Amino acid sequence: MKRTLLLFNYLLFDCLSAIGAWCTFYFVRVSHLRGEHLSFIEICNSNFLYSLAFVTIFWILLYILTGFYTDVFRRSRINDFFQTVGQVILGSIILFFILILGDFVGSAREFYLTFGMLLGIQFAFTYTPRLIINSFVIYQIRNKRLGFKTIIVGDGSEAEALYHEIEGFEIPQGQLFIGYVAITAKESKLSDFLPCLGTLNELSDVIDRSGVDEVIIALSHKETQRIQRAINDLYGKRVEVKVIPSLYDFLTGKVKMSSIMGTPLILVNHRLMPAWQEMFKFILDFVVSFLAIFALLPFGLIVSTIIKLTSRGPVFFTQERIGRYGKPFVLIKFRSMCLDSEKHGPALSSKSDARVTPFGRFMRKTRIDELPNFINVLKGDMSLVGPRPERQFYIDQIVKIAPHYLHLQKVKPGITSWGQVKYGYAESVDQMVERLKYDLLYLENMSLLVDLRIIIYTLITVFRGRGI
């Protein structure tokens, strides 16, 4: 069963469940609680059909915002139960106040009975098909008809022990081993059970050509450099990365188990934000950038005119930058420098840079030059808040000093960032590395509240004219 088919099944049955639950609730409420006769014509009236369409769309949006469809294969029945309970309680409260409360006439007992009935009917209709689908997927996994293509990074005793432990489970956990990646080219005992797909130097290529779903790094905790290197190589790859834990990891509570029967492993590429916050961030990016482009259009025309009158060259400056998962995109800004400012090669700007035009200096202080970045946000290349996008030329230099820079490619770059607010513009690669720690802090603390605080501090910087 493909992921798209499973996702379609969840969406289809959630839609049918929403329709069935609302029809049942409407019938029971009118016929039994109110004691009124309900004819077929009344059921088919436009008001009921409009409410039915609204309710169905509402529930699907709620499930999306709360992250139910993010990883449809790796779900447990217990987690599904509690997540569905939370979704139904939240959604029922919202629907009750939007569609029912204003139309409610009755005693307090009927009030609570109506709400409880809505809650119970919605949960029964929603969770039952979810339980059936999830049970079918788990059955397929346990019979090894379905699973996750998995490779082991490592060829020592840890890797061999891990392989035998997982393969020895009476109840399969879904890992379908297709091979291992060796640390060196030497023969390993693991080769008696799995094919060697390449060495650590070839890890990225192995992932690309093998269609891997999961990577387990099975190296000694003493080999920190190799572990870090493997993790860096896997950033930007759409795979689940796990590492065997050390005693320290157990003591510090880093090992989180989702299955009693599974192997204790540390999930590396965990979500940086809750799914509902990710969705809200995406929606806010789209809405704010869309409104900003139209609201600032007259101001943009004035800025464009001044640029054309004060210096020779185009209004906009475009340059290739590197975005999420290492994907290049074209960054758009108002031109603040003289034409052919990099005819001798890439060069970072500074406060006293002679290449910056007089009006360009004003734009950079107030960050007006970055207003066209809203176009990049609308296109989906950038976000309102995120690490500053850099050129591949500078990324190559940064990675030599700080390989963990690649962590930043897990998220979209932003118009503003923690690093920009706290550190400002960098005038050298060393300063870029220094600013990196603030962007890494952002990754570890990502939330809508943090984004809001960064935006507020950015606006303060703009109004004070301290952009440079």
C-alpha cells in the first residue's frame, strides 16, 4: 500500500465520517430531543446542506492543522485514540458555539445532553474507520507485507547486535533491512546477513539511489565525529534518522519509546515544531506576504522610481541562494549597490562598502531593500522568519569550519531571523559562523511565539534605522 493511497483512505473516511456524524446528530437532535417530525425535504433544504459542507471542511482542516496526516504509516492505535479524542473535543466545542448555541432553546440538562451527543457521535464515526485502517496497516507490517526500507550505518559489533535484535523480534516493527553502509572498505561480519551498499563517504548517494525510508546509525558513542558526519550527510534527505543511544542518553531522558516491543533508539530528524504550528506558520507566511505585496505596492513604486533616478541599473537585484533541503532559488531584493558590484567575484558587504549607493545605504539601514523578499515567501521559497539564506559559495566555506551549518537547511530561510536580530549582517565567513549559533538556537526553540518575538524585534530595528 502506497503512502498516497493510505492518505487518501484516511481523508476519504474522515470526510464520510464527518458527513455521517453531522446527519446523525441533526436527525437525533430534531427528532428525539425536540420531538419534531423530520421529513426528507427538510433534510435536503439549503441551510442543512450548507452546514453539512461547512462541517465537513471544518473537520478536515482541523485534522490537517493538528497534524493527523503527517506520517500515516507510523501510527499507533493508542496515539490515534488520544489524538482523535483531543480533536473531537476541540472541534465539537468550536462547532457548538458557531452553529448550535445561537439556535439553542432548552434547559441546562438539554444543553449538556446536546453537547455530549455531538461529542459522542462525532467520536464514534471518526475513530471507528481510523481504528480499522490502522489495524489493517499494523497487520500488514507484522506480516512483513508492508514496512520501511532501512539501512544500517556501521559495520562493527554495535551494528551487528542491532540487526540481530531487530530481526529477532517476534512482532516485527516495520524495518525492512536492505543493506548497510560500511565505515571502511574492510569485510564485516554484517556482510553475512546484509549487502554492503557503500562506505560512509558514499552515504548520500546510497540514500538517493536506494529509496530508503529509515537510517539507523549504529556506531560506538565514542565515534562522535563519524556520527556527526553521518547526520550532516543525511540533512535534507527525506528519511527518518535514528541513532543507538549511550548510557548518558538514557540518563538524560533523550530516549523516547513509541513501542514497548521496539529497540530503544534516538530519533534525530524530529519535527522542529508541532504539526499544527507548522501549518499555521505556512498559512501566515502566505497570507501576510500576499497582503504585504499589495499593501506595499504604492510604496514599492516610489522606491523603484528613486532607485532608477539615483543610480544606473535595474530596480531589482536577483541572486541564487540556497533554501530548504539545499534547493537553490532566486532571491529578489531592491538593488542597493552599483551595477556590476561583484564583477571580480563574490564579496560580502560592510558598513563602509563603497559599492553601496547613497539611497541603497538608507534602504539597508531600514531594510527596505528586503521588501521584495515577500515575493519569495509567497512563492514558497522563504518564510517570514528563518535563517538567512546564503550562496553556495559561502556555504562551502562555512561547512569547512562548522559542518553543523547544514542543520539550518531543515527549514525555509527567512526574511528575518534570530541571527539577524541578535547579530546583524555578517561581513566575513568567520562572522557568519559566529552568527550561526543564534540560528541554531532558533531551530531548537522554534514556535509561533518565538517567530512573533523575532518579528517585533525586527520592526524595532527597522524603525530605529539599525539594519546595518
